[in-house]
Amino acid sequence: MTLGWFKKKVEPEPPVPRPAPSVPPVGAPAARKSLSIGPLLREDLVVIPPTGLAKDALIGHLVKDLCAKANLGDPAPFLAKVLEREQGISTTLDTGLAVPHARMDGLAEIAAILGIVPGGLPDPKQTDLSIRAVFLFFSPNRQEAFTQHLHLLRGVSTLFQPALIEAIIRDPAPASVIKAIRDKEAGA
């Protein structure tokens, strides 16, 4: 005789939820922590701006230059957007690199220019910092491009350490600057 009524009815345990795998957004480079800088620059996008400019004027000069050389159109909205961004915290790093940047509607891809400031320029918000190089860039204002924007910020801040900045100031010829950047990125 079996005591079927005596057996405790056990319900199966619900499955334990597992987190979804981390997948980068569409269009973002997979498993990359920074974006290569060298491919973004051409010789005409490595410039030595006029001396004696204040930071905002220097940014204005670089924006106009970038818009003309990269066929971005009217520089006014680009300048307004980046200067609005500059009103927040300073984009000058303690290495001497300033990284003014903004996300722009209607932009298809990242556009960048590198300005070399051999004599240095005091940062107006952090007067103890001297700006020696300016990597100005604009990226598309689309959700799928945001990760790429952040990876570029990381790449720029990692790459432009004092030794590289000193090297490009010693030899600011655009071909030499691009070679130094690409060599550094390649680990040479």
C-alpha cells in the first residue's frame, strides 16, 4: 500500500534570472576601450595656431579651420556648441592637453583637428595649467555614436601624455606629429 497522499507535492523552482550579456550598442566598436587617434588626422588637420590667442579665440580658430578642411559647413553652430560645453568644467587635462569637444546633430562621423601651442597658453579656469596642445573634435549626436565618443575621449587622454606632447612640440611638422601619434598607438 502506498501513501501517495502523504508525499509532499514539490513545485519546480523558478529559473534564476541571469543578467543579459553585455553587448556594445550598434555601431560601437566591440571590446575596445579607446579609439585610435591617428586615422582621424591628416597633415592639414595638424596646425600651429597664431600665438597670443586666448583659449576661446584659439578654439574659434581651430573650429573654423576644421569646418573648412573637413567640409562641415558653417562653423558658427559648431563654435557655439563647443563654447557652450566649455562653460562647464575645463577640458584641459593636467598633461597640458585641452580637449574641447561637442556632439553635433547631423554630423555623419567624427571630425577632429590638433592644434599645437609651443609657447603654451594658460587655461582661464585653471591658471596653473599651461595648454600645450589642443585636440578639438565633434562627434555625431546619436545614441549609437555615444560609446565611440567616450572611447575617443579615453583614447585622447591616454595617448597625449607629457612625453608625446613634448615630442610634437619639438617637431611640430604635421607629418612628424602624425608619425609620432601612430607610433605611440602602435606601441613603438
